[in-house]
Amino acid sequence: MIKLLVLWALLLQPSLSFSNSYIYGYTGNAALYGHTWNMTTPILGVNVADGLDISGVIYNYLPVKEVADDFTVTVQNEKVGGGYIFQDTEDWSGGPGVRIQKLVPLPYTPIELFGQGSITTTGIGSVEDAVVLYMYRWDACRDPQNDPSCPGYVAPLPVIPVIEIYDVLDDEIVDDATKETDKELIEEKDEEKNNDEEEEDKDRLEIALAASGNALTIANTATQASVVRAMNTATNITSYYVTQIQGGAYGESVSLQGGTIVDNRKALRSLGQDNLMNAMIEEQYK
């Protein structure tokens, strides 16, 4: 009994041993967080990978029950695809509950075949302080690529960097630059630009002509003024201004016979021709 307790204490600590390509050991407590568990790395505390075989189950627990009550406890693991890999049942009916420690040996069974594990009960009672450990053997060379010393190991090929080839056809900037433009719009803009330039040239010409006309007008005015001053200087016309005509009164010598002036109709027709002449002259000025 003491040897079993010492062995049990040793099994509760992580342990590993090596033999050729095999690594032997046991998992952590699968029932630490409850009486139902999955065979995963976080639960078992070991890396669940190809090459891991289970060779046995070690468990212990304390059944809590009354002596007269019927009570059974089963530790088991389901098998992937149906059935069970193992089921180990203890019948505590009609007796006291005492802590049990037990080893269930198994043939080397790949971890991939293990389904959900559990501790189930029937009758009146409960299970406390349960511990379930799995003994395993891991074949490090089941996958030769795990270790260069494994038979069949193939050195991996060097990683070839991926070089991105620039494709000018995929460049958005190039695509925008080579995109077909609206020729009619460009021609219309060019025509508007030419028209604007012609208008500017015309305005500049009109300004230049106006400036030239103003200069000639100023020059002519200055010339006429100088001519008048020269005439005044050469001829003394003061005598014409101060000359007085004798008389100062004009007596009417015509007398009207009968007291009535008859209109001259021929003169009226002449006035109509004068209006026509004035209209023609106005048109010529225009």
C-alpha cells in the first residue's frame, strides 16, 4: 500500500523518459475542471499531435455515500466513430466509500481515436477529489520531419521570396494618363481660346486706332490755333471791330395793298423738297 502511494505521488508530477525515438510520460489531471473532459492540449497539458499513443489510465477518487445505499462509479473514454475505448466500473453498493486508486492498462492506442472522457455514477452518492491521468508514448519519428535525426527526414527547401513584377497595365496612374480623351471637347476649347485671342487683338487695335485719332485731332487743333494766331499777328483787324456804319435806322418803304398777304403755294412745294434734301443729307452722314 505504501509503495502504491509513493508511485501515485510520483505520477502526480510531470515525468518524461526517452528511448530511441520514443518519449514516454503522462498527462496532467484530465478531471481537474469537472467529470467530463475532451482530449485536447489545454486539458491534458501535453501537445496532442500525430505520434501520441495512450498506453494506460491511472485514476483515483473518493466516493461519498451511505453504507446502505446503492452506488456505482464508472471511469470511461468514448471512441471516435462509436463505442468505448475503455470502461472501468466500481460498485460501492452495501459498503462504505473509501478512496480508490487504480491503473487501467491499454494497448498503445493513437490519441486520435480517443473521444470524450467522463466519470459517471448511478445510485445515491457522489465523487470527490477525482484525478485521471493518461500514460502515453510519443513517437517523435512518426513524422520524420519532426527531427533531422529521424529516418526519412528530408531537408526542407529554402523559402523562395516572392518577387512582385511591376505590370504597367495595372497602374492606375498610367491608365488615367493613357485614357482616351474627348477630341470634340478639346477642339471646342481650342476654338474658344482662339476666339478670345482674336477679340483681344481686335480690342487692342481699336484702342490703338482711337489713340492715333485723338493724337491727330489734337495735332490738327493745335495747327489751326497756330494759323489763327499767325493771321492775327500779320493782319490788324481791330479797325473792323471799331468801325461804325452811318444811319442806324431802316425805314419801311413798302406798303401793303388791300391788307392781306396771300400764301405762295409754290413756295410750300419747295419746302417739301427741302425736307427731302435734308433727309438725304442725314443718310449720307450716317
